[in-house]
Amino acid sequence: MRKSLVGLVGLAGTVWLSGCALGPDYERPDVALPEAWPEEIDEQMDVDYSDVEFWWEMFEDPILDRLVREALENNIETEIAAARVVQARAVLGLERAERYPQLDGVIEAEREDPGIGGDGPETDLAVFGRLSYEVDLWGRLARSEEAARAQLLGTAFTRDAVRLAVMSDVVSTYFDYRATREQIDTTEDTIQSLIEALGLERSRLESGATTDLTVRQAEAELETSRAGLPSLEAEAERLRRALAVLVGDSEAVVEGLDSLGDHGLEELPETLDGLPHSIPSDLLVRRPDIRAAEASLIAANANIGVARAEWLPSLNLAALLGNEVNRPSQFFTGAAGLWEISAQSVAPILDFGRRQATIEGVEVERDIAELEYQGAIQDAVVEVADAWSELRAQHERVEIYQREVTARIEVVRLAERRYLGGFVGYLEVLDARRALFEARLTLTDASRDRLAATADLYRALGGGWAGDAQLQDVLEDVESGSG
């Protein structure tokens, strides 16, 4: 094996260049954002939620708390997102390792017959260590690491966006289930009251106080109410299964869902008061989808430096140290020593536009990433405004239907009194009861929609409100592998 020594004159003068990274340094694009939310939104943002991370707890529902926490632990989508973070962390580890020397142990054995005139077969044995290192003259490896780190953080923020979506889906599906259960209870109560009314009318028929037509009307109304029950029960089972998928554990969903408490949805804590204090620019750090889009932009920006560095010469250093002998007994003797130091520089001359096309491609990717980042911000602002408008509308609907239910109850009471007094027919009583039944179902729908709109607003605002110090801890945990 050839022994050689290549002088590394000027090496100290080139190594320092490894800190000079080509390509543009990242600067957050200027995005036009309103300085404040519309007045009707801003008036509600009077609570400091800097330490609040679990926004769904505002509903004060222990069953919902349990379902959301179990979903974050067991949901398949969140597990996939978490696995992708681990994968991105491995890529970052690989890029970091590329910036350090690589040491390999090598064992070579060769046996050959020199032919006529020789002393018979000869054996050559070599054991040596080989150290190789690429000097990062133009910052290609540094930019690659920068891109990998941004991709890791982007994957982590995407995971957080998935978690936020799962939280919102669990909350919305849970309230859908509760609303359906309330409508089942309302229907069953109505059926029971109609059964009692039918029994009363049959007694009145026997005494001659009413007619057969009235009894038949009562029977028809009872069966009409019964007809709506199977579809409600089927919907409840469908929502139960949907919760099972979201939570990732069907047993956990079944347990406790049959005892939801005595309070209706409209009696849950007021959702318009106590929104977290926020300004539009907070969305840049609070919404994980925006953070993920910015991370993709940072990675695309760093890739420009990687592509540009491919235009310039590369410098690779290598060192070899070991022994080469004809017999094992000669190992580790001075005469068998083997060493070599070498340096290799490669510079592109002609590639028919390959590297230029690569640069143009990554520059376009960077432009696309910036547009996507700006689009994510614009969408976020619109989503907050839309979610607020929807919440305000649903809040008004609940108040309107609450007043309607109160009025319908009085209408039923008066209709029954007038019927018993002989002033109106039984059909008027049935109409009043039917209207009350429908108003109660509609109130439940409106209460569910208000709660769903609340969840949508919190989702649009970014969910939890961790402070900057907490956010930095999250980023450090992600990179170290504990997050």
C-alpha cells in the first residue's frame, strides 16, 4: 500500500472559511396584519391566559377533560405525527454528524502467488484506522443542518397542529353526542307526556267528555313522536363510535358517557366572556400551522445556500494510520507501520446547467414557501373573524330559543286550560305541544352549535397560550429528543 505525505500548506487559512455560509440569511417576511381585532372582539379579550394550556377545561366537564387527554395519548393521527417528529430528529442528527470527521476501522487481507521464480503464495495483512473530514468551506453542511433543524421544528409544529385539531374534534364530537342525548331525553319525556295525555283522553272518552276523534289525534301524535326516536338513537351510537376513533380506546369512550350530569348544554359556562387577551400578531407564534409554514420557509431559504455551495470547490481531508505485514507476528512493529495523509479538492467545470437548474428550483421553492406562509397568516386572521361572527350568531340564537321555549311552555299551559274549559279543540293542544317539542330540540341544536363555535374560535386563536419561555423549552425538548 502506497505511503505518501501531502503537505497541507495553507490549511489553517482555509478552515476558518467553514463558518462562511453562502445563501441569504433568513428574515421573517413583512406581513400586513391589523393592529387590533375589531372592537366587538377586543372587548371580550380581557382575561390573561398566559398560563392556560388546556382551553377545553373552561367547560368544566370532567368527562370531556378525560376524553381529550386520552385522545392526545392514544389517537392514531397524533401518534403518526409524533413518529414523524422522531423521523425528522433523526434526519437532523444525520446532518449534524456530516459536519464532523468520520473514523473507520479497516482490515484487509490479500493472498497471491507471484508465479514462476517466487517463493510460493504470499499473504499481506493490513489493519488501520481511516479518518476522513470534509471542510465546510462555503457553509454547505451548515446550511443543510439549518434546513434539517427547520424541518424538525416544522414537523413538531405540524404535530401540534394535529393535536389541536384532535382536541377540537373531540370537543365538537362530544358536544354533538351530548346534544343528541339531550334530544333523546326530550323525545322520551315528550313521549311519556303524550302517553299520559292519551290515557287521560281515553278516560274522558269513556265518560263522554271527549270524542273518538280526539283520542285518535292523541294516538297519532304519540306515534309521530315515537318515530323520531330510532334515528336519534342511531345518531348517538354513530357519535359514540366517532369518539372511540378519536380517543383511540373504545372502552374509555363507553365508560361514563351514560351519566352526563343534570345540566343541559345551554347551562354550561358562558362562552362569550373571558376570551384570552390577544392581538393579531400573536397568531404568528400561537398558531402551530403558521409556525410550521414559517419553518418550511426557513428550510427552503437554507436550501438556497446548499445549492449555491455546490458551485464552488470542495475540500476533503483524509488520514490513515495502521500496520501492513506479511505475518501476524509482525503486527505493531516499527517496520510494519503504515500512515498516509491526503487532501482532495474538487471543483465543478462543466455540468450543462445542472447546478444552475438546482439553484433556480430551490429559489422557486423558497418563493412558494413564502407565499404559503403569508397565505397561512391571512387564513388565520379570516378564521378568527369568521369564528367570532359564528359564535356571536349562535349565542344570539340560544338566547332567542330560550325565550321561545319559555313562551311555548306558557302556550301549552294555556291551551290545556282552554281545552279543559271547552273553549278550543284538542288539535290546538296538540299543536302547542308539538311546537314546544320542536323548540326544545332546536334549543339543543343551538346550544351545541354555540359550544362548537367556541371550540372553533379557540382553535382559530391557536389553542393553548404558552409563554415565550415555555415555547423555547418546547423547541429545546424537540431538538434534544425529549419532546
